[in-house]
Amino acid sequence: MPLPGPSAPSPAVPAPPDHADGLSVWPASARLASHGDVEVGGVSLVEAASRFGTPVYLLDEAEVRERCRTYLRAFPDAEVVYAAKAFLCRALLHWVREEGLGLDVCSAGELELAVTTGFPPERMVLHGNAKSPQDLSAALRLGVGRIVIDSAWEIARLSALVPDGARQKVLVRVVPGVSAGSHAAIRTGTDDQKFGLSLTDGSARHAIARILDQPRLELVGLHCHIGSQITTVKPYLTALRRMVGLLAQIHHQYGIVLPELDLGGGHAVAYRPGETALDIPSLGARIRGELATSCAAAGIPVPRLAVEPGRALVGPAGVALYRVLAVKQTGDRVFVAVDGGMSDNPRPALYGVRYAPRLVGRRSTAGPRTATVVGRHCEAGDVLATDAQMPGDIRPGDLVAIPVAGAYHLSMASSYNAVGRPPVVAVHDGGARLLIRRESLADIKGRDIGL
Ligand code: LLP
């Protein structure tokens, strides 16, 4: 089958129209059960709430694994690297390793956690715009596969740490001058932000020249990551063409062929029914098609591709479950306050994103009303969902679930107001097992060691 060319329509697909069950953005295993309950991975949310308490995060193992497989099918021959910043725990590391993925880490902490869980270091890529001496020495000591150079300073600093007789494989993070991503805080493809080395002002080429002069560094390829929650394929194709242009320049100038091209992650998911997600099979086909065409036109061999999805692998596999503590009508606004909030999900406060919460565990016959679902923290910006459609009779004691909660919630969670971070429970084939326990007051007190 011929690969679609660059003029083919963008593969951003609207999420399927919501079915009568309203579960279109939930994990594929989600089912309506009796009395308004919902099952995920065969586990009742009502039972999970009573067994583990609330708030609690559920992670559907089969959904994560299936998403890994979708990537491997869409990018055969490529390295699919899970961006651990989206969410990291030891069980998840096992799942992605077993599925055959690599790992993107961006600190000595992520790196150590992964290595001590048995993740092969040579399958890891270390990122960071400001890697600390500890990050770099951990990477060298543990034998990380690739270190992504993000600034000119890093070249000499890293080189000085590489032991005699050794060579560290590196990539250069290039800013290709492509603007994409759902919010300014997560757009990283243009020169007005802190990551990478510019293609337009020559700093990427300058860094490449310096790396090639360092006998302890082995330049194996280029990297770019243009942003996050990107709903169309076009910016990836533009970035890809510019990266191939740079590979070709390197080839002509130095006579070397860089064997790797890492295009980063950023693939959008649908947070609410009807929103657009990036269609991964189609993304894969078009990227591979464009890569073959551009490399042929530039007269260079096709490099090995890598992609680094985070959100699209784990986001839709997670469900956050809260208990309603208070309902308040203020003027014409209804506030539904739950027992979590910005300490477990700072995303609405940071990026203004919207979710589709749902009453669970009770069937309501009351009509819907528009409500703001808020958290329990001491600030007005502690909002989980604006303009949420909740049953008119929502009341304290009810359970509220928020789907698509698997990425950048708990990895960005805090202990604000000494509330303690929620537990994470894996659900699979009707079984539920605790992966991360709830953060207790004892945990919080344990770090407070001075008077
Ligand atoms: N590769 C690199 C170098 C990255 O910096 C990132 C994300 C990824 C891959 C994975 O991107 P993803 O596929 O997950 O979009 N906290 C924000 C997202 C920050 C993304 C940071 N870098 C949010 O909650 O939307």
C-alpha cells in the first residue's frame, strides 16, 4: 500500500462521538455496571474506593500495554521510548520494558529508579536543559545509552566526566523552529524557550562541530521535541524535513552519516468526548513516508527513527477517583468540592485544561447541571474541572471519577496543605493491586527533621 504523501489530510481524528455510556475517553476496558458503578480492568470503582480510600488513582495495565503495542506496530523498526516524566513507578517500568520500549529519563532520580528496577540502561535516553553533575555522573556510572546535549556548556562538562578510554554516545537537541502544542508552557519547537540548540541562529551546527572535536563523545544523531498535546501531524513533518536538512549538511561538511533521528513525543490524547487525539498508526505511516522521501532527496541514508511518547501511552489508562465533600451554590454557580485537587492534578491550574468528570456508584434521575469541580486546597485556583455536566442532585458522599488521569497528574503532584499524595492501584483482569501507597502524615513528618 503506498504511504500517504505530505498532502494527505491530517490524521488528527476526532474522538468517536460519545456512546450512550459516556465512556469514549475512558480505558477500553471500562464498562457500566449496576447502580451507576463503572468497572475498569474488571474492577468496580465503588469497591476500589472502599478498599483503597479516596482519592485514588487507577491504572489499567492492559490499556498501557495495548498502547505500547499500537506504537510498535505504527513504528516498526523504530525505537519507541517511553517518556517517564508522564508517570513513573516500578510496575510501569516492568510493563514498558516487557513490551520492548526504551525509556526517556531526565534526572538521576528517574534514572536510578529505572536501573534499580532492572530497566536496561543502554535502552535509556537522558534529557534535560540543565543536567546537574549528579545527573551526568549517574548516567555515566550506570551506562545510559544516549545523553542528549542541550547546551554548549554541557559538551566540555560531560566530556570531562567520561572515564579514560571510554566514549559516550550523544544526540544533539535541535530546535527546528516549529510552533506546536496546546499551551505556551508546553511548546518547545521555537527559539523563544529554554530547550535545545537553535537551527536558525547556527548554535546547533556550532555544538555539532564542538562535539565532533571531543574524542570521548560519539555523536550518533539528532533529537527534537517540538511540544506536547499536538493534535496534527503537519508540525512533525515540517520538523522532520528540517532535521533531515541538518543531517544532510553534516554529511556534506564532515562526510559522516549520523545513524539516529529522535523526533520526541507530544502526541495528543482526547481528554473529553469529541476532542481530537493524534492517530498513531497514521502518524507512523506519514512520518516514515516523509523520512524516506526527504532522505532520498537529500542523498543520505535513512536514519533509525526514535519517538518518545509519554502522555499517549499512559494518560488514557488512568482514572482518578474522588469523594465529594461539599456542594455549594454561589450566585448562579455550583461548586462540587472533592477530597483531592491541585495537589494531585495541577494541570487545570497550570494549563487551563478541561476534563469530563462523572458521577459513579449511584444512578441519578436528576437532570444535568453545569458545575465547577474544585479541590480541597486553600486557593481559588484549585479547580479540577470547569463547566462539568454533573447530575443536579450531586451531594456529599458521592464518588466522582475523572478519566484520562494517567499522565502528568501524579508525576507533578505535591504535598500542598500536607494533604498527602494519593495511592496508585493497578487494575487488570478483575484484580486490583496497590502500586504506590498513600502518602501519610508520617511520610511528611519524616522529612521534617529540624527544630
Ligand atoms: N520527549 C521530551 C524530550 C519531552 O520533554 C517530553 C515531554 C516528551 C518526550 C513526552 O511528551 P508527551 O508525549 O508526554 O507529550 N506537564 C505537561 C506536559 C509536559 C511535557 C514535558 N515534556 C502537561 O501536563 O501537559
